[in-house]
Amino acid sequence: MRLLIIFFLLTNVNSSIKENIEKLYHSKNNKFSVLIFTKTNGFVHGEAIKEGIKLITNIGKQNHFNVDHTNVSSFFIEENLKNYQSIIFLNTTLDVLNNDEEVFFKNFIQTGGGFVGVHSATDTEYEWEWYGKLVGAYFKNHPKIQKAKISTINKNHISTSHLNETWEIEEEWYNYKNINPEITVLLNLDESSYKGGENGKNHPITWFHEFEGGKSFYTGLGHKPETYNDERFIKLLTGGILYTLGTKN
């Protein structure tokens, strides 16, 4: 009897973990799959997350990869993560993974998985140094929302090839700390064009790098819901995702 009860409980646990997934777009012809992860334990970018999920779903449809979504960290087990080629931390905040989940996610990256961080993905997992190196930096603070000029310093990447050398957009501009010196900066903020910048002349706002067997892409844009309807950002995020999937360089 006891064995039957244990089997029943384990079956229900595994079933509940699998149910903590929202399948947004799937086609049997697609070779790649991404997981959008939106767990928050701090500020909640509610509308931005909503718009981001919608945008990434559309990007998946247009570029032929499957898209799933979860905000439940217990989904992070090997059995589940092996179904994806890239995981997108969409405006996550603070501590979102426990110790076991961190091990599974780290193994995902080290076995060739991709990572995309959007905006407050740098406001996440401050106590986990490995994650800080993966995402590329940690959030320090930010001034009020305002327009700023961005310099495209690398147009050879799929995510930035469409951008002008200098362009302007209104966003919430993060200042960063513990910036990983190994990142390759794609976009740099011009601190002379707005008030409140604290990183100086070299103020990265979007970057990428290869990390411990995987590929990582991060952009600090994505606080404002309107950003997800800006064609420049749409192409930027599309390129970033495709880079981490390994379909483009």
C-alpha cells in the first residue's frame, strides 16, 4: 500500500511539473525550441513580459522554432530542459532558481545551450556568481525613463546589422556593475545624451559572448512595453535569439 502511495505522489509531482508549461507555438517541422522564463521575486514588468511573450512567439513563427513559456522554476529539470536549445530570461528579477535548479541550468549551458537575457535579467541571481558571468553584468541602478542615444559599435552581428550607427529610443537605462570583461559589446549608451549614466564612456547596453560551451546574448532594452513593437528592437531580439540557437553567427 505504501509503495502505491509513493508511486501516486511521484506521478503527480512529475505530471504537475510538465503542466507548468505553456506551449505558445509548435510545429513538427521545426528543429529548434526555446523556453521563455519569466519568474520574478522583485519588480514585476507585467506589461513588458506580456508584450515580450507575444513578440517572441511571433519571432518563433517567422523563424521556424517552437516557443514555450513558464514562470515556474521547478520546470528546470534535465528531463525538461533537454527539449530546448535556448532559454530566454524575460524580465526575471532577483532569486529565481534554487540550488538544484541552478545545477540543471548550468549543465544546460555547459552542454551547448543558449541563453538570452532581456532587461532585468541582470537584476537576477545576485548571489550566484556564475550566472552573473553568464548574463554579463549585474544591474546597479537606473535614472528616470528618458530618451538616449545608442551607438552601434558592432554591425557584423546578426542582431545589429540593420541598425544605424547612432539611433535614439526612450527606455529605462540601467547602470551596471561586475561587467564581465569577456563580453563582446554590440551597443553602447551615449551618456552625454541623457541624465543619470554612471558607467562612463564605455557603457554597454547590448552584448554577446560564448560562455562555458554555450552562447549568451543580453540586451538592456525591454522595460517599456512599447519597445516590443519597435522594429529595431524586434530585429535586435530576433538576431540575438538566432545567435544563441546556433543558426547564425
